[in-house]
Amino acid sequence: MRNDKQTRSIAYRLAAFVLAVSLSLFAAGSAAAEVPPVRFGADSAEHTLLGHVAIQRDPTGQRTLADVVFGTDRLDFEPAPGSLLFGYTRDTIWLKTTVRLPPGFQDDLYVWFRPNFLDSIEVYAPTTADPRAASDFRMVQLGDHSKAQQNTFSFPFQGAKIPPPNTDTFELFIRIKTTSSLMLEGWLGSYTAFLKNAIATSAFFGFSLTFFLVLSVIMFINWRLSKAPILLIFSAFLFSQSVNVLPLSGLGLHALARTLPGLQDQVTQFALIICHALGLMLLAEQTDIRKGQPIFLWIYRLSLGYVLLGLPLSLLGYYREFIFQEFFVMLVMFLVFTYKNVAKAFQERDDARTAAIACIVYAFFAIPYHAVLLGFFVPTTRVVGLLLLGNFVFVCLMSVALMQRTSASERLRRESELLRISRQAERAAMDLAASRTAELVTAKEAAERALAQERAAQAEQLRFVDVVTHQYQTPLAVIRSSVTALRHAISGRDDANRRRIAQIDEAVRRLVEIMDVSLHRSRMDGYAGRANRSRVPIVATLTGIVHRSRALMPERTIELSTKGIGDADEAAVDPDMLAIALGNLIDNAAKFSQKQDAICLSASLRPDALVLTVSDEGIGIPEEDIAKVGQRYFRASNSSSVFGTGLGLHIVQQVAAAHAGSLEIRNRPQRGTMVTLTLSIEPEIREPLAGEDDRIAPSPTA
């Protein structure tokens, strides 16, 4: 709150300073005690009439040339101030100036006036050295309501050729009648001076018209690109400025006089009010007056409504009754907008700083100028001319301010658009993630259900195989026991019966092997390649496996070596898989070696693995077959005479893979085969999965 008060105080002081300095610069000069004549030198250069004229008003408009030259009204002339600006008036103005020419002056004289929107200008030049009647004067008619005459000009100002009388000193009388604001400037000079002035003025009007039109088009293009409303308003404001240049140059007035006779004043005033209204809308948009204090918004709305009311009034011809109040409203609103921009400049907005400078510069000229138009005081001519410079500076600075504002708005728009796109992308990603997550959850649940069903089926299959195996093993054991008993009961000389008993024993043994292989394969498939590790004592576990093999093959010598392994040493392995693997290796060693040959199982313990080696003294494996014997159903080329299925070493290889280990097969130097099974003991022990607790350890066969 305190900062706001300080800002308002600074703004008020700054506005008061601008107004005071402006008024002091535009202060009216006092009228001269006597009117000096216009003196021409040998160069015949241009000479301004202002400061060299006497003036009298004719409120009735009935005074004639004879009245002001030869009658009693001649005494009503009084020295005129530095410029002639008396606001909007219906009075007829008479001016008188004395011209002194150098001796022998032979050039034609030219007189020209600004502004162009003067209704009627009558210039009376004497035709004799000593005029005694109105008929001794020649009248030249000028003005935007007058028809063009020979040797008269309406562009870029009102001008005419005046043949000088045969005397060095004479008086010119000028009768001006207008309904516009009378701000008269006039010159006398030779044709060369007139031409130079016309070229300079035409160039200035051409530059002004081009400047406003080009800048208007640029702002319109920027509006099409950015869609910022303020740029469209500024483009329309600049276009209205260019339209208002036309009456000043005279081109627009005579074009209107031809197309709309008698309405050129109304149309010109209409264009001026349009310019004022667009200026109000521009500054209101630029200062964000709708977001500020409500009192300023109400003042703006009332002011804009009053200015727009002048549009129909100007077309109906009542602009003289309206324009005084309209100028006052514009003065008040310009002060408001200047204050708003100065206040925003203290809020560190770049566009507000530039706009504040633009308003202050324009206020330096525009506020006193409008006060002059209202007739409050009379300015000096040179300072009034600086109003145009202030207008150009205001437009340039305001263009920079609007481009800064538009650039900042465009940057914010792009940031907002990027933020919107990023949020939209984030929402899309979240939706996609949620959708994919839901799909994954659904797939996971389906997979878990399928896995549970598969494990249940595998467990059921294992139980079925165990039951079937047990059902077969019992009668096979009975048959085998009976065969053994018969072998002992039959006489040694009964070779035929002994041969039959041997055939029965071999058939039973093959059938038992087929049952064991099928059981081991079913159990390995049920494990699904996973080892259900648990810490088991190494020596006790290996002893149990060897004892089971000895029970199955009582005629074979099976040795166990656990050198370096203590009774308390443990290893994290799957005991069921270990039993299956060693059982297959011992069984293979027994099949491919003689009964009197020993089978040796040796074990060693490394920090990261348990190394088990089964060696025999059998027929060995051909070197070209060693790489293939782990494949399913593959049998070595020298094993055709021995019954087998080709699945034993494949099962052992699966056990090694489940324990992240390896299986190595090589022939011994003398004879036989050495198979090394390495089982990793590093992985952590995991709990059994659902269905895995139904796995049944291999049962010893008969």
C-alpha cells in the first residue's frame, strides 16, 4: 500500500511538471506596440506574415473592403500576437500587413497560407500606388470552399500569385472566414521561395503519409501473426493518422469537395474524432485499464462514449458545439493514461517504461496544443510546429512499447502453450502408463493363474507317476526276488532253466530302468528348471545317495571319497535334483563297466561350488561323441550292446544348469570315463513356490 501511494505521488508530480513546463514554453507573447512591415531584400526570400499583421474581428461578417480600408472600421485594427489561433469560431477575421519592396523590384509576389482547411480566404492587393476606392484593389479567392482560380494553388497549401503595384510600399488586406480552428500561418515571397517551400512541405506531407501507412501495415501484419488486439487497434489508429494528414495537405479536402460538396468539414471532423476514439482505445488497452482501479475504468468508458457521440454530431454539422468539450475530455484522459503508464513503469515493465516516455513526450506538446485549440492562450509559432515532431516521437516510441508488450505476451503464450502441451503429454503418458499397467496386471494375473494350474498339473502328474511307479516296483521287486530264489534253488547243471531265469532277470532290470528314467524325467519337468535349494550336510547327503545305489546294485562296488569335507559342512543345493543326477551317473558307470570294476564318487568343496566326480573303468566314450552325449536321446556309438534311453546325461545336464553349474565328460588315460558335475552354492536359498512342495524325492527301486 505504501509503495502504491509513493507511485501515485511521483506520477502526480511528474504530470504537474510536464504540464507546467509545457505551458511555460507555449506561453503567449504580448502584442507588439506597433506592427512592423514585411521588408523584402534583394534576394526576395520568403517572409512570414505572422508578427507583421494587424487584426480585427467581424462578428457579423458584413464588413466590406471599403469599411476596413476607408471607413471607420479602419481604426479597429490592432497588432496581432505571434500566431493566430482563436479556437473554433464563426467570426470573420480581417488582417492587414504592410509590404516594403526594394527599389526596382520586378518579380512576381506569391502569398501562401496554412492550414488548408480554411473555408474562405480573400486576398486584396492594390493595383495602384495610391488606392482611393475598393475598385483599386484586386481580389484573389482561396479556401477549401472556393472554386479554383487562375494563378491559385491548393496543394500543399493555399497560395496565389499577386502582381505587385507600381510602388515600393503597399498594404495587403486579408479576409478569412472559417468554421474550423483558426491557426493561421502565412508567407510572402518570390516564385523561387514559394517553390522551395512547396517542395519541402510536399515532401513532409508525403513522408508523414507514407510513415503512418507503412507502420499501419506493419502493425496489421503483426496482428495477423500474433492475434494481439492491441496491434489491430494501433494499426487502425495509425491509418486514421494518415487519413488526417490528407486535409492538412489539401489533397483530401478538394477530393471531398468534388465528391461531397459542402460536407468536407463534417467528414474531416469525423476522421479527427475517429482518430481520438482509437487513441483512447489504444492507450486503454496498453495500460490494462480494465485490470486497474474501477474509477479509471468508469472515467474511460464515459469518455469513450462521449467521444463516439461526436461521430453522428460531426456528420450532422454540430461539431462546433461539441468539439470544445471533446478536447477537454481528451486532455483529462491523456493525463489519466500518462499517470497509468508512469505508475506501471515503476513496476519494472519494459513496455510500460517506453510507453510512459512516449506519453510524456507527447504530453509535452499535445496538452498545451489542445489547450490552445480550446482558446486558453496563444502559443508561439515555432513551438506549435514542434507538435508534429512530438506526434512522430510518440508513434515511434509507442510502436516500440507495443512490440515489447507483444513480444512478452507471445513469450508467455508460447510458455503457456508448451506447459499445456507438456501437461497434456504428461496426462497422456499417465493414461498410457495406467492402461499398460492394467494390461500388465491382467497379464500377470492370467500368467499366475496359468502357472498355478501348470504347477498343480505337474504336481498331479508327479504324484501319478510315483503311484504308478510304486505299483510297478512292488510286483517287479517280488518278481526279482522270486527270480533270485529260483536261481539259488535250481541245480547248477540245469543250464536251460538258468538261462530262462537270466532272461527274466534282464527283462525286469530293463523295465526297472525304464521306470526310473521316466520318473526322473517327469520330476525334472516338474521342477521347471528351478532348483529348490536348501542347506544340507554334504557328507550325510552323499552317503545316503551312495547307500541307495548300493542297495539297488548289491553286486557292485561303489566307493565314496569326501576328503577335505567335514561332517558339519553344508551346501545350498536341491537334494532331490542331486540324488537324481548322481543316481544317473552311478547307473551309467555300472552299465558300461564290468561287475568287478569299482565305481568311485569323489566330492570336493570350493568356496563357491560343490564339485562331484563319478569315475569308472568301463569302455569309455568315443572322443567324437563326447560333445553330443548330453543331448536328449543321443547314445554313443559304442553303447548299442547296452540297454539305455539316451536321457540320463541329459537329465544330469539339466540339474547342472538349474544350479548354475556345469557338466564335464572326459575319458580317463587308461580306461573308463570321468564325469564331473559342478554345482554353484552361491545363490541365496529361496522358499518353494506354490505347488513345489508337492515334489516327491526319488524312491529306491527294488
